[in-house]
Amino acid sequence: AQSVTQLDSHVSVSEGTPVLLRCNYSSSYSPSLFWYVQHPNKGLQLLLKYTSAATLVKGINGFEAEFKKSETSFHLTKPSAHMSDAAEYFCVVSGNTGNQFYFGTGTSLTVIP
Amino acid sequence: DAGVIQSPRHEVTEMGQEVTLRCKPISGHNSLFWYRQTMMRGLELLIYFNNNVPIDDSGMPEDRFSAKMPNASFSTLKIQPSEPRDSAVYFCASGRLGDNQPQHFGDGTRLSIL
């Protein structure tokens, strides 16, 4: 069975400091993993995806994530937070049919000026 | 490219009324998903279609909910009769089958049942 655990429900950082949003997954096969961002009153937007190519994945807006199979983790990072990064972030793992997706419960990122 | 288009963006209605939410997926996408998002329960998958055929509707809360996809460019989610606990944001997403292609989300319909 597939599942996703986002380890922090809320993360608060100061503007200009690094961001780390943690995600652990459980999967019985090699999964595909995704990070989405949701700004207020908007839909979910794809930030980046991992599909068994390079383990370090670069996404939009300066975000990147590293797939670590040994740790079953797919943490999202950004070197320097911007005010516009304040949003809800979802980690997602795909099912083995490639057409089912399992969402984490989300991490709310606050950026302090 | 146009993204996933949902209508209406906001709907306020009284309990007992029928509600119809609409979704136009991205052209060329052959899978479509309906989600519901609330503060209490987070994001829940209600139903998804592959090639216009419903594949998994186990997330549909009860018989008051129904979804259709009459063609590749249109889907509806209907609630009849509506209840206050149905108040939520409903999202439609579309994607390409297989190969773990990501889903693309619409901006959602904010539904309030009074």
C-alpha cells in the first residue's frame, strides 16, 4: 500500500532563510513523487516531480527536492524563502497503476517578514 | 494553454437544492478526478475517470452524490439533495493516463449550503 506522511503541519520561517518541508512515503514499489503548492483560494499547482530519473529534482520558483530511497523521504527545500512562498504544500505519491495519487495532509508555510 | 476550467467558482444555495458543478479538463488529457477539500478532512478523492469511464467512486460520500463524464471535454458532479455538511471546495483535476503523469488542478468551486 502507498501512503504519504508530511511530518510538519505548520512551518514558519523568516524571509530570506532556508525552507525545509519534510515528507516520508511508504510504497511497495518504485513510486513517482510530487510536490504541489496551493495558494489561498486557488487550486493545487505542480512544483516538481520525481519519476525515477535524477534523485535531485528541481522545480519552479527555486524549489527542489531530493529522493532518498534508503530513508523513504522526499523533502522539499528552498535556499531562501520569499513572502510569496507562503502557502499550503502537499506531498503526493502515485499508486502502482500510475493513475492513483495519495496526498499528504499538507504543510502550511508561513514566511515572516 | 488553457488549464482545467471549473464553474461556477462560487455557489451558495439552500439545503435541499440540487447543485451541479462543472469541469472542463485540459485538451488531450484522458483521466479526470474530482476532489473535495475541507478544513476537517483535508483533500479527499471522490471519483476518477479514465477515458470517460468511472474507475473508482469509492470516495463518493453517499448516494446524494453523482458524477458523469459524457465526453472527453466535460464532467459534472451533482449533489441532490444538498446538505450543509456538503459545504467545501470541490476541485477537478485532469491528467494523462499512465507513466505517472501529474494531475493539473482547476481553481475549484467553493460551495456553501445554508
